[in-house]
Amino acid sequence: GNVCLAAHNRGYKYNFFQEIKYLEEGDTIEYKNNEKVREYSVVWKGKIKETDLSYLEETKENIITLITCVENMPEYRLCVQAYEIKKL
């Protein structure tokens, strides 16, 4: 399914997404949950309206969606989507 995470990228003590702006298509994201680690490859990055929830919808493929604010553009969010890299 679609794992969706949102976090701050600046202005707070903990800015978990402070480096998100540097992600590009083909980059790898590692998601750790308890003892399980999954790797994802970035396929899309862009600005979306804060009201656009379509990127949070359930999917058949395993993907991860990261969302954070866009500096000086409160009506927009930066959105990154990546597909799971299947291990052989």
C-alpha cells in the first residue's frame, strides 16, 4: 500500500524532512519500521495544493509518500513519491 509520512523541514527542534528538497528521481529512500527495512526509489517530486489528498490514496503497489511544507507558500506542500525496490 501507500505509506504516507508528513514532517517539518525547518523552524522546529526536530526537522525530519530538512533534506527532502534535495531528493531527485532515482534517489533511494530507506524506511525503517521496528526490525524491518524497506527501500524505495523516488519516481516523482512536486508541489501540490494543501487540499490535494489524491497522493494519499491507497495503492496496489508498495509506495511511500513524503509530504512537507513549502517555504513562503502556505497553500502548497512538497510531495515526494517512491516505489519499493523489490529484493530478489
